[in-house]
Amino acid sequence: MNNLLRLLLICCTVIPGIGSTQTAVQPAARQGPDRIIRLSLGHLFDPVYPGPHIGYEHRLHGNVYLRHEAGVILDFNYPEQPQLLSLLGFRLRTTRRTYHDNPGLIRRRVFHEWSFDYRYFAAQIAGDFSRDGGAFIQRIDYQLTQHSWSFSYLKGISWRLGKSWQLDTGIGLGLRLNNRNYSDIPLDATFSTNGGLAWQVGSRAPWHTTVAVPVIFALGYQF
């Protein structure tokens, strides 16, 4: 009888302690790191708006984070785009990201996020224009400037690569508001071609909306 009482006392003392240890450790493991720095590989190799983009993510509380990203848009002088004479701009993005709890050992973390994005760019383009009612074709260089604001929802996965590195992949859908302006061209000039570039004179109203399909492909370091 005395041995049975001793066993019950031991169980009542040890088992609650084990439960509290698991409760204290598991949420921290699920929540992941407090801060992450990322290089966006997707933007770096973007065929339309290429350039380095750096992001910083920090925890608000629990599994909720804020992600801030800034980058520049550069002309990489692609040989297949000879009509693009210059390209320069920048992008700013703020995102509220929520990770989903994953029990057990974490090798990947599923997340969803709401993102607000502002982008500005200016391009110098060589275009061919029909002049004098089609009497001849003239090459005219024109300037394009555009401001864009977008709001998107994204889902993705953060993959662990060893102890401190991770790879983020994801895709989303949203709406983008654009304000596009072109430099003046002669009144009798009618746009013909710019070698297949997206920024064709007269193809869009100055204010217009488009669908945004943001893609996440970024290498991160967590600490």
C-alpha cells in the first residue's frame, strides 16, 4: 500500500511537469524565428522588371509577421530587347504574413499574406511610327513613366534549408491601379512597333487597372 501511494505521488509530480515542458517548447518551435532577411530571386531574374530586391520580416506576435521589401528596377541590357534603350525604377512592398501551425518537426511552413505594393519605373524606348498618312516609317525614341499601386492575396510555403537558411515559394492574385504617361510625339505619327515590348504608345489609357499575379521565390536567412 505504501509503495502504491509513493508511485501515485511520483506520477502526480512528474506528469504535469512533462506536460508543461511540452506546452512551452512546441509553440516556440511552431512559431519559428523572430527575424528573416531575404533576397528575392524572382525579381532578380524578372524578364520585364529585373533588379535586386531585399526584404526584412519580423514577428508581430505568435505566427503573425510583417514583411517589408524594397528593390530597384534596372536595365540589364538584354540582347533580345534592343528597342529598350534604358529602364530605371524602384518598388516598395509591405505585407502582413501569417504562418500556419505545423506539429512535429518543421521542414516547411505554410503561410498566407496580404500585400500592398507601389512601383515606379521610367523607360526610354525606340519605336517605329508611320508618318504623313503612311507615306514613310520613322524611328522615334519616346519616354514612358508609370506609377502602379497593387493589393494582393498570396499563399505559399517556406522551406527550411539547414539551420539558418530557407526558400520561400508562393503565388497570389490581386488588382493593380496604373497611371501611365508617354512623352510627346508628332501629331501625325501613328505607332507601328517597338519590337514586341509591352509599352506600346496608345495601347492603354493613362489611368487603367490590370490583374496582379505576384510570385514569391526568395532565399532567406533567419535569426
